[in-house]
Amino acid sequence: MKRFGQTIKLKPDGAAEYIKHHAAVWPGVLAKIKECNLSNYSIFVRDTILFAYFEYTGNDFDADMKKMAAHEETQRWWDVVKPLMQPIDSATSDEFWADMEEIFHLE
């Protein structure tokens, strides 16, 4: 199992809508997340900063992320929520959500 922390910014005019959508995530999107070996998935918000935490229990993260990206319902979900966000300033050109480095963990 690998733990992930990621961050991104909400556009100021998109925060309320983003939060509203995450109060009722589409069932097919939730099922695909689980099918792609993600668990304990949480998203936290403070002002316009989002922090996501999840655990990956599969054997091929890249393949599972490609499978999720190819899922039509997930693509439609992203079409709804992605315009409400923007990468943080230090995100690389291939990151939307920026991966964070884990520096401490207490089991």
C-alpha cells in the first residue's frame, strides 16, 4: 500500500460549486475509484486550497490511472469539476493535482 497526498487550488468563484458536487459524487465515479485500487480517499478544503489523501493498494498505479482516465463517466465528472480548479504554482507541467512528499507518518 502506498499513501498519496496531493494539493490543488480552487478558483475563488468555483469553491461553493466544487463542494456542492462533492456532497454527491456520482456512483459510477466512486465505483471506478475503488476498481482502480484507491481507498481511504478524502478531500479537505481550507479557503481555496484542496488537500487530497488516498491509499493505493494495486500493483500498477500508472495503468490504474489510465483505466480511470478512460472511463466515460469519470471523464464527464472531470468536465464538471476541473474547470473549478487550478494547479498550484509549483505544479509541474504534467501535474494537475500536485503530488506532495510524505515527511512523517505514525502507524
